[in-house]
Amino acid sequence: DVLHLKGSVIDDCVIYSGASINNVYLHKLDKYRLDRYYLIESAPLADSFEHLVQREILPSAAVHRLDLQSPPSSRSLRSEIRAFRSDLKRATYDTSAGDKENGQLRVIPLLGVGPRNSLNRAICDLIASSKIQLTICTPYFNLPVAVTREVNRALKRGVKVDIIIGDKTANDFFIDPDEPFKVISALPYLYEISLRRFAHKHQKAIAQQRLNVHLWKHGDNTFHLKGVWVDQRYTLLTGNNLNPRAFNLDLENGLLIDDPQGQWTDPREAEIAQLMRNTQRVNQYDELDTLANYPEGVRKFLKRVSRVRVERLLYRIL
């Protein structure tokens, strides 16, 4: 399990992103990793984030300062970590100081760990509520069953669906084919296999432009975007990768922006347009590579594992 919580608080500001804080994400060197960054000035939201850390995380016996000498090993804290995870399943953001629903623009913090948590339910409910337009970003195309089910239902309802994902070469696990094979380097190809099956199933919707799969590629840079946009009202910022691991194992959070009056339409549309840059639409499922096109090391590895094992790998993958 991973503490995959996102967000930084400085006074009354919340900096929220799915990114980690390092040179690649912040484009300090030659390459960058594309992500979303939000600065939200809101004292109640900042307090809500800070209270979660102070009340639910720092008091735990599983949490220790790393700047002190000889911090305990994770192995020695197994029982404390289990208790911590159990406590986190009941934790929520305190939103009592925020404005109640009044028909105006609002930001709702969400938290979840383990199956069927409130963040997972919110993601599925968001997709289920879509009537006209649904846009999804994920860096790893390995959607949980519950999300795939709601996307399929949205397509049947006539909702226009856009999915923005990174090309396999823009995946942060991608290794140049000329380099020695590592099992981890098979991951981008496993995601492409999953995407190809999905596109094959929905080829009719793709041909009718009711489903649009956009592959992002920009030089040697990588893609780490995640989020959900529903109609003209809802926008989800999250570190959740929309994969089975995020839905079942890791502690995740998100900010749901609810804009019933369209007060935030212009920056919302500008962000989507920016994310669409450097993308190419998949017009036919067979535009995506197959096993025969993969590097020898990847091809040999995937041939050795059965389809069932590939599915299991996809399900439990990082």
C-alpha cells in the first residue's frame, strides 16, 4: 500500500497536483512529465487539508519523522501500519468551515483508501451522471471494472467520450528498445494491449466520433495526467491513476470542482485545449501496435505468460 496523498498547504493556499516534486515534473532539466497544477486560495480548504494531517496522520504510531536518527523500519511497524490503514478508512476531510451548497462554484475535498471508498464512488457517480460530454485522463490505461462499466454505459446513453492518455513511449516505465530488457519495461505494452482491446470493442463508436481516444506524445517527455471532466459542470483534480491499484490499495485524494452556474467555464476549457496539444486521435483500433511489432525482449516475455496471467498483471500492476 502507498500513501499516494497529494497537496501542499502554504498559509491559506492549497497547491494541488498529481505530480511529485522533483526535477522531471518541474521541468528543471531536459525532459518534463506533463501534469496538472492548481493554486487554490481558500482558508477553509487549506484548514481542511492541514487538519487531516494533524488529526489523522501525524498522531499515528505508524508515522515517524525521517529527519531523526534511526527511524524504525517498515517491517517493524507492520501492526501499526495495519491499524493506521484501518483508521484511514474512516477518515474524511473536515468541511464544516466551508460554504454549504448554494448554487455557486465550490471545491469539495475527497479522500479514500480501499475498495468502495468515497473517492471511488464519487468517480463512478460522476461518470454515471454524464449526459453530454465526458473527458477522462489517465497515464496508465488499466481502468477498474467499475469505471469501465460506467464508461460503457455512458457511450450507450449517447454521451460523447474523450479519453486522453500517453502514447506507450510517453509512459514513465518505457525503456528504449535498444536497452537491455527489464520486466518493468513491458508495462507500457501491457497498457497498449488493454487499450487496443477497448478500442476494438468500441470501434463503431470511434468511427462515429462518439468515442475519441487521444494519444499524447511530445518528444522524449512523459505523460502523468489524471482527471475527469463531466458536461460543463464537474471537474475532478486527483492523484488517483484510475486503475485497480488506486481503487483498492492506495490512500488517494482529490478535489471536485462543482460549477453549476458556469462561472469557471473559460479556464476549464482552456485547460482541456492545452491537454489536447501534442495528441493524435486513434481512428482505427488496428492503428495501435500488436505483439508482432514489439521489441524482441517484450515479445518473448509476453509470449511466455498466458492471457490470464497478463490480465492478472494488468490488474495488480503498479
